[in-house]
Amino acid sequence: MAEIAVDVQNIVKHYGSFVALNDVSLSIQDNEFFTLLGPSGCGKTTLLRSIAGFEEVTEGKIFLYGEEIEDLAPHQRPINTVFQHYALFPHMTVHDNIAFGLKRLGKSQAEIDKTVKEMLALVQMEDFGNRRTNNMSGGQMQRIALARALAPKPKVLLLDEPLSALDLKLRQAMRDELQKLQRDTGITFIFVTHDQDEAMSMSDRIAVMSNGQVQQVGTPDEIYNRPKSRFVADFIGDTNIVDVTIEATDAKSTLYRSKGGVGLQVERATDLTVGAEISINVRPENVVIVDAGKGRADATLTHKSFFGRTSIYSMELNDGTLIKSRYSSRDELGRKEMAIGDSVGIDFAADTLAELTS
Amino acid sequence: MSTAFEKSARTRWLALSPTYLIIGIFMMIPLCIMIGISFMEQNVYGGVHPNVSFAAYQQILFETDFDENLVFDPSYLVIIGRSLLLAGIATVVTVLVGFPVAYYIARQNERRRNLLIFLVTLPFWTNMLIRIFAWLLILGRGGVIDAPLRFLGVLDADGSLGLLYSPGAVVLGLTYTYLPLMVLPIYASLEKLDFRLVEAAADLYSNKWGAIRHVVIPLTGPGIAAGAILVFIPCMGDFITVDMLGGAKNLMLGTLVQFQFSTARNWPFGSAVAAILLIFVICNMLLYARFTRAERQRSGS
Amino acid sequence: MSAPRKTKAKGAGNVAHFKSLYVLVGFFYAFLYFPIIVLVAYSFNTGTRAMVWKGFGIDWYVKVFTNGAILDAAKNSLLVGLIATILATTIATAGALALARGGAFRGKGVSMGVMTLPLIVPEIVTAVATLMFFSAIGLNLGLGNLIIAHTVFCIPFAFMPIRARLEGMDTYMEQAACDLYATEWQAFRYITLPMMMPGIIAGATLSFVISLDDFIISLMVSSAGTTTLPVYIYSMIRNGISPEVNAISTVLFGVSLALVTIYWIASKPRK
């Protein structure tokens, strides 16, 4: 197993009576692109700022490569941050911005000049050394902020929603660049965002947070396809969630019964016992529309929305539960036209179902 | 992270202590002493006798006649009334002039706006004494206004319209001096105003003046109120304008106070008048604070 | 309006626009600057009577710059202004840091009130209160008394632009510095201080202008040897208006003008 870069142990953070972080524990591995994902106010930024040293934690410990750091001031931690709005020093040139950390660390002038040059090359801004940072575009400021934070060769780089101020096209280009930069430098990145696409496309692993707690940690695939809680399933992408009771189970299959009485027989075992009340989750793209009577359950088509690349079909099960199915336009070719009110059957592969226990 | 000033109360108060020290010792204590002196007896050679006395306040309403009887004497009430009236007129005039000017400036593009505002503030920061002196050259006997009239024969060779040393001259001077203080806050609130609201009013069958009356003025109310306070208070206590353009006949509170210290040598009475002036100011500030609080509550932020 | 002019149906078009407003605005600016123009014009009058035009010349400027009493008063004004500015700016800078960077703390409102008290109290009241205070405690430091009085009323003028600058400054800047291994002191020295400098310059300039222009407090507090320029000008006006007053007033006006322009440039928010 890889070395652990940042180990967060039972962190609690109070602001007066408000609990921003409620017993958070996380292990972030060396050379990992790790993302903290969650809606605003979930505690992700507070966690990042606690690691950087801008917030004093109320309880708990933070280790950086085995060394306890939660009591150190920000300038004593070999961690650098890319701030949301870059926080470039407006009264300094680009060169001086990037050299700032190196100077504080007491590096020689020769070494500083050399590193600054390297960093400018790394972010493809070689000709900007003597420029001031005002009047630069968002993308350019973003690169300089990255170069400045990377110049002191931190053990961990923290990125606080760094792409949120950029426009869509630039944001997508910067995603690839950030990923490449992480691979090239080998520095552990901890990235904070509320944008699930950003998190899914860049990260090695994601921690989904809400209400000051970590809901689930996993690879993008795990988070998307095997969410453990209703919050995670719902927060990431579109989904179908049905509240059910486990009616029967054996080694090969399980029968789920919805509140309204619709039964769903699925060929998979469960760790849960009969009578357990849970929710089940199937992504719309995994729901297949078949002829009535041929699927796992029957439904009526109630609505169809065309989005260009995809279409969404809304259906109602016999108990009124709403189920959505997403088809890409390519899969639609040659399919027979359906009309609102048609009786259909719904089906899905057994392994696309996820049980949500909370 | 928080700055040292946020984390440590000691750092914070250490940084504030020179302010408290200087303003405390050299402003708050003097004001307390002044109020104390207003309750003392006058020493005819200047200074005071340290006896508790209400004579100074009595003097504002009554005069002691030859038989040592108190007789009601309205002459100081007249001065207070004149101060309120002239300051009030000046305030109204500055609103009437300042609002349209601020409106015009707020409708310009940014470059022109900045230039025009700069031109409004520029005279304000230059020496007030000199600006009022310039009016002396204009209004004075044989000045810029009289001279051409004499030349045209409207006036005699040494005749004068006698504009100077009149209440009108005082109002003119006060208006001139404090106009920027009215334009700036009104401009600040007009600049924030979304002029699409005027279009919305027009869309809803309001004519231009209706839109101004029902949309623009209510929304810039706080700016107008701020301007009124900023103009009224210094007008009440003004010395230079009243002294130079009003002459001896048109005393107001500021010149009355100064007179007590420079000529009459009646410190307790001067202090009492100054204290009354201070009370006017405090009442105004409180009124304004209440108004802005109500305004803030109304706008719900 | 700078919008391109188009032929419009009567009544249609920009509803927020009042066409003849510029006439009033023109009168307004003329009103504001007319006295100043008159003053400057008269200062070049060679005649011996202030209000009677004889001819153009700089005779009175020469008189002003060779008049020992005026030069002494000017020296007093500059000295008092300079020292009061340095003191007031230092005090206001420390106070502004505490108030703009101290978060929300108990006593903030009161501190704001104390800081701006000299702005609220009418000048004439401050003047007589200060006069009686110095007399009561028997303080007689000559120019020192004036310097103290000027420092007091300069503090809020120095404070306002400094605070405005600080509040417009992102605290993320200081955090970024600490993140890049700067101690708190280094973050202040290399980031906060240089970034608030335009505010400090603006505040100092404003203080200096205010001190230079002050009349009523100086009149009350100054004594025989410590006359400032405005007080001297006032006494000249009282003793009958000589053209010398026009010349010295124009000079003083020019100085204020230059300083206010510096203030305006320094206090402009940088983009």
C-alpha cells in the first residue's frame, strides 16, 4: 500500500454552536489526486483550510507524512494552496509572486531565479515574468497561482475551487492541465469542488461530504455506480431512488417490495436481512424499456423529453413511483416510436442496482 | 486564518489605544470641561469662578435689569431661531440644486462621472476662508457685481446694491460652501439605482416626473437624508461664512460662541451656547441613526 | 448622454433622461468655480485697491514672498501640518488595522464613534473646548498646542481613506503570504503594508490639506507667535482688504488644489 500523505483523524470544528466538521477522518495517499466534493456549506472548504492551517481545529489530529501538524502555523506547514480567487499579490510582478515562498524559505537568489523559470515553463507562461498580475485573464492568473503554489515544492498542494471563476471552455481545458500537472510533479493534490463533473473527471479518489461529515470515499466509478447513501446517489448525477422493504432473499436473488406494493425480483444476494427498510438506486441510463409484461415491472409512459444527445423517458410504476430512463440518441435509432400513455415494461441489469442504507 | 488583529484582543486594543488616548484626552475631556464651565460663574477678566451656577443658561432667555430682576429677553432666542432658519433654508436650497446635479452626473458614463465628481469635491477641500473671501470680492461694495452696474449708470459712482452683510448673503455662502456635501451622498445612492426601474415605471403608465417622484426619490431617500444632515449640522455651527458675509447684524450660534471668547470674555455663556449647539448635533445624529436603521429594516437586509 | 443621437418619435426614447438638465448643471459648476476665478484674476491686479482693476502684473506675489510675517505664518502652517499629519496618519493607520482587520468585536462601534468624533462635533465647539482645556491645565507649548489640536481633527480624515483601502483588500492576500511561508510579521511587512500604501498616502494628503486649511480651531488655539497662514489671512481681511490677500489666497488655493489632486489619484481603487 502506498504511503499516506495526509491523515486526518477525528477532526471536529465548531464555529460557536455551528458544527462545521463533525468527526471527520480521511487518509489521503501519496501522489494521489484527491477531491473533496459536496454542496456549499458541507464543510469541504473548512477541512481544506484546516489542513492548510487557516482554521484551528476544535478536536482531532492531522498528520502530514507521519508528522503531527494541527498545531503548526500555516507558514510552518510544507503545504501550499491555490486560492479560489487566486490571491495574487497585485503590487508584485509575476516573477516576484512566484518567488515569494522561495524567498521566505531563504533560498539563494540563483536558485530562486532558476525555480521561477522552471515554474513559468511548467505552466507555459515563460514570457510573463516581468508583467504585473492585473489585466491578466482568469486562465493566466490561474496558471500563475499554480506556479506560485508549486514553486516551493510543497508536499501537498491544496486547491480551493480554483476553476470556479473561469468560463466553461477554459474550465474544461484546465481540468486536463491540472491532471497532467499532478502526474508530472508527483505532488499530492487535494482539490475542493462542488462540481461533480470536475470531481469525476480528474480525481483518483473522491470524498463526498455533507453536513460536516464524509459520506463516502471511493474512486469515481465506485462513487457513481455503487453509492452507499441516498445523499451520494442523489448528489452525483441523475438517478432513480425507490424506498423498499426486503421481502425475501436467498443466495442467488432478492425480492424488494416498494411501499406501494410493486415487487422487484433481482438476481443478486444481499447482506441485509428480510424486513430491512432501505432504498434502491438505479441510474436512468441503466433502465431499459421493454414490452409490457417482459420486464421486472410494468409501467406507463408519462413524459418524454428530448435533449439532443439523449432523451429521458418518465414512467410511472403501478404504485405511482416515478422511474426515469435515459437513452442516447444513437441507441434510439430504429427503435419503435412510443406515445404518452403506452404500457411498457422496465428492466435493468442486476449489478446496476445499488442498495442505499442511509 | 485570522489576522493578529482578529485573534488577539490585546493587539487590537493596543492598536486602538493611541486613538482613544489622543481623542480622549484632547477632545472628550475638553468637551466635558466645556460643559462643566457652562455651569460656572463668569469672571469678568476672562476665565471663570468655580461656583456652580445656571446663570449662563438663564442668560439665554432672560436679562437682568437695573433692579436685579430677571426680564425675558428674546435676543438670544432670535439668534437660535435665525441659525435654525438660515441653516434650514440653505439645506433646502442645496437639496433643490444638488439632486438634479447628482442625477445628471449619475447618468453619465464612468469617465465623465469621475471627472464631474472630482470637480464637485475639489473646491470643498480647498481653503474655506479663501472661498468665502472670494464672495466678499463679488458681493462687496464696488465688487464684481456693483462695478458693471456703476459703469452702466444703474448705480451711482460709489453706489452699491448692498448685497453683503445680509441674511441672503449668508444663505448664499452656506449653500456655496456645503453644496458638495449634498451632491456626494445623493450621487452615491443614485449611482446604485437601477435606472431600469424608471423604465418599469414608464411601462406602467407613469410619466417622467411620476417616475422621479414615485421611484427615484423614495429609493434615494437615504442619500438625501444623509446629505441633509451633512449640510444642516455644519451650517448651524458655521463661523467663517456667517462672520464674513453676515456681519455683526446676522449673528448665528457659531459666531455667537466665538464672540463670547474673543470679545465678550464670557466663558460660561459661550460654553452654554456651544453645549446647546452640541445638543442640536447629537439630536440630529440620533434622528439620522434611527432613520437609517428603519430604512435598513424596511429594505430587509 | 453620449448615446448616438437618433431621430425619435416625440415622447419615445430614454425615459430616465431629462434633456435640459445640463443647463442647470452648467450653472452649478459655474457657481462653484466663479468665485475662485474671480479671486485668481484679481490676484494679478496691480492696483492698490483690492476691488479696482488697474492692470495685469505679479506685483502682489512679489510682495507676498517678501513679507516676513506671511512667510513666518506659512512656516508655522507647514510645520504644524507636517507634524500633525505624521502623528494623525500613524495613529489612524493603527486604528484602521484594528477596525478593518479585527473582525467583529465588542467595542467596535464605540471605537468607530471615537475615531470619527472630531468630524461630528462642530469645529467651533472643538475650538472653544480645546482653548479652555489648554488654559485649564496651563499647557502652553506654543506651536505644540496647535500641533496637538490639529492632530486630533486630522485623525478621522487620515482614517477614512486608509480604512476604505483596507476593506477593499482581500484578506486572502495575507493568507496566501502565510501559506507561502511568511510569518505574520512578514505578511504584514511585504503584503499588507505595501497594499495599503495608497490609502495611507491618500489619508496623509487629506490630513495635510485639512490642517493647512483649518482656520477656526487655529484662531482659537494659536497665540501671538504661532499664527498660521489662514489666521494671518483672516486678520489681513479684517484690517481692510488689500490685494496682497488675493495673491496669498491664490497661492494657498493652488497648494490645496495640488494636494487634493494627489489625494484623488492615490485613493482611486486600482483595478
